[in-house]
Amino acid sequence: MGAVTSRAVRLRAAVRRAPRALYEELWAAPVDRVPRMGEPNAPVWRPVFLVLLVLVAVGVTVIRTVELTPYGAAVSGLAVLVAVAQSAALVAGMIRPVGAWWAATVLAFIAALVTVASVPPVHPTYPGPVAAYPTPFAGVALQGGALFLLALRVRPRRAVAALAVSMAPALFVALRTPPLPHVSPAVAVLVLVTALALGAALRSLRLARKDLVVQAELTAEERARRTLLEERGRIARELHDVVAHHMSVISIQAQVAPHLVEHPTEELRENLTGIRENALEALAELRRVLGVLRSEDAPAQSARHAPQPGLDRLDELVATVRSAGLAVTVSTTGAPRPLSPGVELSAYRIVQEALSNVMRHAPGASAGVTIGHRPSGVTVRVVNSPPDRPAVPSPGARHGLLGMRERTAMLGGELATGPTPDGGWEVTAILPTGTETTEEAP
């Protein structure tokens, strides 16, 4: 007895919640937004589909008017009004699918209530009202079209609820009128279910493509971010050796300095000892922090401790490139001057990356390298001629331009890359040394 009472209570609660749930599912809840023309991922077929929909609606209006006209009677204004309203609701479904579907459903009831009920029996072989059926053929097509446009923009659960409501006019007409030989409720149900299934399938396909595009964008963004981090890690590993060398020199100089003084004071010894201890501690911390940047494919242990290259090794680089078949010329402008290890390393790597790009992307071209020394820094310029044949696609990540840009930005310099008027490519990097102000100071 208690179980029956509990089920009855739940049933009454469900019935009370039904109007609210129906309002939320089939009116208040938003529909999927379709991008407007000009926005990214906007469907290019939308204007064409709208034009075709208008043409179909105009044609169906004529058929629907005939359906709503009694057998042997003249066309009534009510039939024309209902037919036009149902066709207009179908077109409006492109913009407001929920409101258009409700309008189509209400108009289907109006057609059943007003048109069928107001037509007297005039056909001698048919005892009932002989208005053309209010929901078959064009009527069912209009209702199915409105349901299809709704299913394109809402969740399947909401579309199924709309299907149940859409079947109500067909069921009502089937109960109010005797069966006609040219239509049956089963046909109306089949048309509505097909429209729902097709709309839901197209919506699922559209959402899947949208998710695929979003995932592709996220993947590309993540790949670019990973590439940037890898390049920064590689630069940090190289600069680690440069900084470690300077810290080691500071430590050694602080250790040797007391022996260069005939009678060093105790205060001097303590200061130099503190300098050496701080240098050693900073060197240990530097190695500990930058050690995490050593990736699995980092250089071997012997290569890690090799001196980092500078412009003094540019001739070796050019000789290696020439042996690979690339014609390279090197020129120097200005008076060479000592540069900081970071600037030397960055200049060398920029030339190395630029020549590698020439060999990879401009087969058969020649290249010219110009190193310009200025009081405020050094200018690196690499220009290649047009290729004499298409380049073969090369696998792997392309970090060349990214590495040049990161190295230049690290030093506060400028990098310019782009095609030349004759079809070649140019890379120009301006690397400041930061010593111009010091030299010009009195």
C-alpha cells in the first residue's frame, strides 16, 4: 500500500513538473548558434539553402491551399491564409527554429479545427467532410520541415519532445475524421520521424566537425607552444655553458687574488673568500636549475662541456656548408671588436640556422653572409638567390626562424626576414652589445 502511495505521489509530482519542463525544453532553452556570414566557420551553404527554402515554401503554399479547399468548392481566403502562414513559419525556422516550430504546430491545429470542422459533406460517395486532409502531403511536409530545422539547432532530447508534440495534430485529425484512402497517421509519423532523424544526424555531424576544428586549433597552439619552449630550452642550455664559464673564472680569480698581493689584509682575504664562495654557490645553483632543461635528446656529456662557438669559428661553418654543395661568400664590414660570449654565440647560431634553411628550402641557390661591426653592436645578414628547382618537403619540426627570433629578442635586438625582389630570401639580425653608452661616457 505504501509503495502504491509513493508511486502515486511521484506521478503527481511529475505531472505538476511537466508544464515547467515543457516550457524550458521547448521554449526557454537556447538553441545552437549558427555563425553569421563573414565569421570563422560560417556555413557557406546557408544563403543558398535559404533561397531554396523560400522557393519550396512558395510552391508548397499552392499545394497546401488546394489541400485546405473542400472538394468542388472555390478557394477560400482562410485556406490561403493558413497555407501562407505555414509556409512562412517554415522559412522563419532558419532564424528562429523554436518559435517557427511552435507556429507550425499551432497552425496545424488551426487547420484541423477550423478547416475540417467547417466543411460540410458534399461528395456523394464519402459520408464525412471532404476537405483535403489538413495534415497530409504538403501539411505534413511543412510540419516535418519545421521539425527538421528545429532538430538542426537543439539537443536530441528536445527534438524528441518536439516530435511528440508534432504528432498531436495528426492524431487529433485521425480521431476527428474518418480515414482517407490517400493518407494515414502512419505516413505522418514516418515523415516526422525521418525529419527528426535527419536533422539530429546533421547536427551531430556539424558539432563533430566543429569539435575537430577546435581540437586542431588547440593542437596547433600546443605544438607552437611546445616548439617555443624547446627552442628556449636549447638556447638556455647553450647559454648555461657561457655563464658557467664566467662564474668559474670569477671563482678562480678570487682564489688567486690574495697571492698577488704582498701583504694582503685580513679584510681583503675575507672579501675575496666571500666572492669565491658566492661564485661557487651561484654556479652550483645555476647548474641545478638549468639542469632540468636537459631533455632526453640533449647532447652527450662530452659535447655539453665543449666550448660554445662564436664568430671566430665562422670559417669552419662556411667550409662545412660548402662541402655540402652550397656556394657561400663571406664578407665583413667595420672594425672587428671583442663581443660578449652571448652575442658571439647568437650571431654564429643565426648564420648557422640561415644557411641550413637555404640548403633545405632553396636547392641550387647561392648565399652571401655579411657580418657588420658597429660601435653599438653587430649586424648579421644572410641573403640567398632564388632556387633553381622546387624544394623537397623535409620532415620534422622547423625551429629555424623561431630560434633566430628568440636569440635576437633575448639580446634586445631586431630581426627581419622576408623575400627579396629577385625571388630569394633575406635574414637580417641586429644584435646590440650594450657598450655604446659606456664608451661614449666621459
